[in-house]
Amino acid sequence: MFLTYLRLLYAFIKAFWVLFVQLPRLDQAGQSLAIQQWSADTLKLLDISVEVIGDMGTSASKPSRLLVANHISWLDPLVIQTLQHSIFVAKQEVSRWPVVGHIAKGCDVVFVNRGSPSSARKMVQGLTEALQKNMCIAGFPEGTSTEGHQVGLFHSNLFEVAVAHSCEVIALSLRYKDQATHTMSITPAFVGDIGFLQSLHRVICAPPIVVQVVVSEPIASYGHTRRTLAQLAQSKVQTQLESLQ
């Protein structure tokens, strides 16, 4: 376990090197590849493998899109980044987490205080700028994390940008399982009063984990309001999760 912590420390140091030294020298494609590779390496270090069910392929004519998923763990963004480099939306508290907060800032995460209308407007502006650069955006519309048994209500704010820019939506369903028994694992679940460092320790001490990611067909945002689009995406995530039972 001590060796794992040393390797993780190296991974965090490497993250700062990638984000603050390497990335400024790379073009957008190079930056995306660097972040994807670091995310994959970190998951491998934590003995977490990713199983993708469906096709994440992007259209050359529509490189930007909105990825939405059910939210279980602080690991979720790393999982999604291995599939598609994206600009994430996160709650303001994440910016104050030790180490991770600085990494999130380096990844251009858009932070939002959900109780503040002005913060919500800044979120929309930040995501709009990402779409204008032909980047993907991503977030967790439940607004909180769960153990992963069910999908909570999808709030519609995140979908406003997709509707305004007519970008497609991809619904991702995440489930963590014990690699040996194939039973659902709640070890990565970031719920209750658990802190980040405590959760990290639990993940490090856990047996190997596989996270299954079910990918929906693209959902066209044209003709939808942000609320109907949120409802449709929520329904798809729930249906996909049920297929993993």
C-alpha cells in the first residue's frame, strides 16, 4: 500500500507537470491526448479498469457535444476523460480540495455555486467558450453523488448550453464493480460525510475494480427545451443502468 501511495504522489506531481508545463506548449489535440493519457495512467495505478459498452466515436462535422452521466465518485471525471477529453462542470467546493482542486483548475474545470444565479451565468459562458473551440463539455446533472443504484433527478441548467448551440448530447451510465466477483462495488462512492482523502484511502485498499460505462446513441438537442432534454437524458441513463443488472 505504501508503494501505491508513492506512485500516486508521482501521478499528482506528473499532473502538475502536464497541466502547467507541458500543456501550454501543445496544440488543442496534443493537450487532449496528454490529459487522456494521464487520466488512464492514474486509474491504472489505482487498479481500476474501464469497460465501454457502446460507441464513443465523434462526428468530424460535430466535434463538440455534451456528455452527461450519473455521478458516483470523484473518479467519474477521470473515467470520462479516458474516453473523451472534456471541459467539466463541478461544484465550487471541489476547487478547495487538496491537490485535486489545483488539478481541476489546470484542466479548465468550470466551477459553479448552484445557489448563485450569477455563478450559473458564468458557467454557461464558460461552457459556451469551450463549445466555440470545438471542445466537448461534460457534467453530472444530478448535482450530487450517489451509491449508483438509481439515478437522481437531472437538473436542467447544464442542458441550456446544448439547446442554445444545438449540440448533441451523449448519456453515459457508470457502474463500479468488483473485478473478481462482478458484483456492484460502492467502495468508490463519494457519499455522506466521507472526505476526499478518506475516500482515496478506501479506493487504494480495495480489490481491483472495473467501471462499466454504457454509451447512448447521440441525442439531438434540436426541438427540445432544456427540461425535456434533461428528462430524456435521465431516462436513457436509468435504462442503461438497468441493462447492467
